[in-house]
Amino acid sequence: NLSGSVGSVTAPVSITSNIKKNQALANIDFVMTDDTNHNPMTGLTVTIVRKIDSGSFGAGGLSAVTEVANGHYRFDAAQADMNGNVITFKATATGADDKSFTIFTTP
């Protein structure tokens, strides 16, 4: 529970995750949007890369991205793709906004 405002937080805040470090993660969902009107976009060929901790982006062992429906897409991350404390994914496709999101793992 949080009371007060975000501005009143003056000490580090713990982040809790059920996602385990160095453990494969299946069915990671995200939405791709049109780069003009920013509405969800279907029929894309999406490329996804990942960055582990302070490393650089690379393809790793990520599975092919599949379309679910209504602009939602899904992929799986292999064990090696999750071997860090902070994993950032970046999805790109022609005509779509780039989508980046970060997962914090727990030991």
C-alpha cells in the first residue's frame, strides 16, 4: 500500500519480481502501434532484440514473434536471454512505433 505522493519517496524502493534470473520466459506479450496515428497495428513482421544489464542489444535466443490479435504480439525468451538483473527488449517493424520494455528479474 502506498500513501502520499510519488514525490514524497526519498529512499530507494524495492522492486519485486516473480520472473527468475536465468530462467526461460514464455509468452511475453506487447502491443505494436502505427507510427502515424499510434493505433494498434496488425500484419507486421516484428524483429525483437534484447539487452542484458549494461550490455548492448543483440538477437540472443529469442523466438520468432507471432501475432496474437488486434496489434498484440508474443515471443518467448530463452534461458540465456534472461540471465541478468535487468532485461530490456526492443521490438521494431516497418511503419510501426518502436516498442521498448524492461523486465527486472529476481535471483
